[in-house]
Amino acid sequence: MKLYEMTQNYEEVWQLLENEDVDVQTIEDTLSSIEDAFDAKIESIGKFILHLNKDAEFIKSEEDRLAKRRKALEGKSDWLKKYAFDNMTIAGKDKIKTPIVTVAIQSASPSVEIKPDAKIPRKFMVVIPSQKNPDKKAILEALKAGEKVRGAALKQTKYLRVR
């Protein structure tokens, strides 16, 4: 019997209680059988809830453990990229291609570098209620178009690409 059916049975018992023609023993027997089954179902649900909570705790601890591991692996990867980049730059090699992997130094998309004490023109400022920040996208477009923007310069960086 499903839990909702048991709940309906309780409602029927309440209706029996209102009926004066039904004897007390019948009501007691009915209540006892429903209560035993109902309590067993609720106990099973309680156990299932505890099991789900333990699973959720385990998953949370694994997420934390895996996040730490991911960060460590990303750190190693970043270090190796810098190491390879620096050594390839010193050796004057832009690309190394093998049957398994290609490692190349490539130019990154241009970005804007704002000098610390720069006085950026108003038209390139983005106003945030409590602060003003340079609109780097607008500045980048202007610089690419050949416009001079006081306090900003076009910066071309390189990065290591592994395919």
C-alpha cells in the first residue's frame, strides 16, 4: 500500500468515528493496522532520507577534493606552459610539431593596458554607480582604428598553444 493510500485510510477512519453505527473495536483494529503499516513506510522514508543525506555529504567532500586536485593540476599545467614558452623563446623556436602534439607560440588577441596614473578621456569611461572604469573594448577598437587614446596603449602578448 502506498503512503498516500494510507493517508486516505486515516481520513476514512475519521469518517468512521463520526458514524455512530460503527463499533469501537472495528475502529481500533482499523487504526492499528493502518498505523503499523504507516509507521513502517515513514521509517523507510526516514532511512532513505538519511541515505540520501550521506550520499550528498560524500559528493560534497568529493567535490572539494576534486576542486583542490583540479587547481593543483591547473597550476602544474600553467607552470609547464610558462616553462616551455620561456625556453622556446630563448631558443628562438616558435613551433615544435611531433606526430602526437604541436606546441606553438602564437600571438594573442590585442588587449588594452591602462597605465596606473592614466587620465582616460570621458568617452572611454564606463560609469558604474560607485566607480569609474575604463571601457577597454571601446579603447581597443579606437586604438585598432589608429586613434590615439591618452594613457592607453595597444599591447600584443603571446601565449603557448598545445593541440
